[in-house]
Amino acid sequence: MDLHLRDLRYFETAAELGHFGQAADQLARSQPALTKCIQRLEEAFGSPLFVREGRGVRLTPVGEMLLGRARLLRNNAEELVRQVNEFAQGQAGHVRVGSGPVAADHLLPQLCALAMEGGHKTTIGIVVGPSWELREQLREGRIDLLIGLTIDGDPNTVSYPIVEDVVVVAASRTHPVFREPRITMQTLLGYAWALPAPNIPSRAWLDMAFSTKGLATPGVQIEASSIALLPRMIARTHLLSFVSRHTLELQGGGDLREVRLKATTLRRKLGVTVRASGELSPAARRIVELLRSRGREIAAHHAAD
């Protein structure tokens, strides 16, 4: 069975747009040519890849599986070309870095400065987003490494812990919770919250911390996809939130205060994660080595700024 990367690229475009005509226009190909490409793939795999849906198309289960594998194969091919070109031209190379929002504040600024020390011409592309989304990009080869929460129990990735991140309940200094004679988890449920979306790991942990005690989960009045927005949000309201202690110190500006309670304190590791089977470019390996050898120094330097 002969597979061509071009056919897979055309298939990816059709799958992402859900319309053969629009995909053909984007690829600057005729629709019959695109249809023949899809037919070749369907003959090769012995199964339909698309079904009609209204004026467009959607993937079959086989098509869904192929899309994930096609992205991985294409990204591996692009990485191969990039690495060989870097080696042939003697360039320092380009590193694609994914970062969670906390690590973006905590580690990236000083890391980038170190990466460019000594005249190194490494170029760095940074994508900041939720960890679950970036983990998928790492597995598919769309980023070279992920800086953020370490990943445990995934045979496809390898994580190297660097620093501890502590997530705590916080509120404005004038919040009435600080006038409570004794603060418990039940006390906290008496107030409204501003929290990240439920799929964010810290939010999931917080909800679990309450539910495992047989309590209701916090009542969310404001839900934000941006964790960086939360400290500013609670500084102007009487809402509780759940944020990194580092973010609290960095963005609080003296307006915020930690609600100290052991049962609602999350300790976790920030580090760098790479694919277990992926071949890193020399530039990417250097970034990983910098993080592993000087990660604590990087974090401490930024905290002191």
C-alpha cells in the first residue's frame, strides 16, 4: 500500500473544514482532484473516511482515527526535514515551546534570556494554553516540549520536575471571610467563587477536595478560561478564587490575601515534558538541559524581579 503525504495533507484539510469544495479552494486544487485523493485513501484502508452531512461532510470513526495518525505522521516528516536542514546549515534551530499560564509567568522569561546567552541564534515559538490541549499538541508533534505541570503515568511522554507550585484559596484583603472566627471548608462554601473552567486541573482538584469530604462543590459565580484574569477579578469583588501562590504574589499587588487552609492547598510540580519516542533537535535538547540544570535558578531569578 502506497501512501503519499500529499494525500494525507489534503485529507486533513477536508476533515478540518468539513467541506470538499472549501478544502479544494484552500488547497488551490479542483474538487474532482481532491475527491480522487480521498477515494485513493478509502481504497487503501478499505473503509469510508467521510459521510455526507447537510452540505458538508463529517469523519467516520475510521476517518477520526486516520486524522490523528495523519497529523502525527506529517509533523514527524516536517520535524525530520527541519532537523536535517539545521544540521546541514549549522543553524542553532527553532524550538516550539508549549507552556501553561503559570509556567509562562514563572519560568519562560528568564529561560528565553538564558537560551540566547553567548550569541546563540536559537529562535523560540511559544504557545500558551491549557495543559490538556498542549499535551495533545506534544503527542502529535506540533510542539517540541511542554513547560508546565508534569505528566505522570503516560508512556508516550517523559517529564522532568523543576519547581514546586502551590495553589491556594485567595480573596481580596477586605473579604468578609477574614472576619470569620474559624475558617473551614464549610465556611468557604458560604461565599461565591471565581474559578477557571472545570477541565483545568486545579479546578478539578478543588472540586474533588470538597466532594471527597462529602461537601458540595464551590458555588461559581464567575467562570473564566483565563487563569491570569482571576487575581484581578477577585481584587475588585468579594469572590474567592483558587490560584497559584506565585501568581498571587506576582499579580496581587498587595490587594489579595491567601485564605490559609491545609485541606484546600494543592502542591504540584512544574517541569518540562517531551515525547518519549521523539527525536529532539540540538536546539530543543539545549532548552531541556537548561531547564533541568538551571530550572530552580530560573524560577528564583524571576521571583526576585
